[in-house]
Amino acid sequence: MLMLGPMFDYLTGKHGMPQQVLSGAVYTVACVSGSIFAHYWALRTEKGMNRVGAHKDVAVFTQEEAKRIRSLIQEAN
């Protein structure tokens, strides 16, 4: 809430065009880098059904099961 008023003033150009462009660039870089870091962290820390992309209807294979399935597919071809 404290940042919303001043940031809006900068983004609307009340302090000049260079500050408007700079604040927009800083805001964009901060949002994008924050989103990328949050996703990176989630991929590294969340496990099981809490992991990114987990869904009860999606099959989850162990490494051994994946190797067995690959070998079955290769044998079929």
C-alpha cells in the first residue's frame, strides 16, 4: 500500500518520461525475475503431490519403470 501511490505516480509520468521508463523497466524486471525464481525454487523443493505440475490423474513413473517402458517400446518397433 505504501508503494502503490508513489509507484503509480512514476508509471503515469508525473515525474518525467525518463523516470517513467526507468520505473516501468525496474517493475518489469523485478516481476519477471521474482516469478522465475519462485518457479525455480518450487521445482527444487516441492515433492510428491505438492510438486509443480502434479495432478492425481497424471501417471508418475519411477526411473526403473521408465526404463522398462522404453525397452518395451523399442522391442515393439
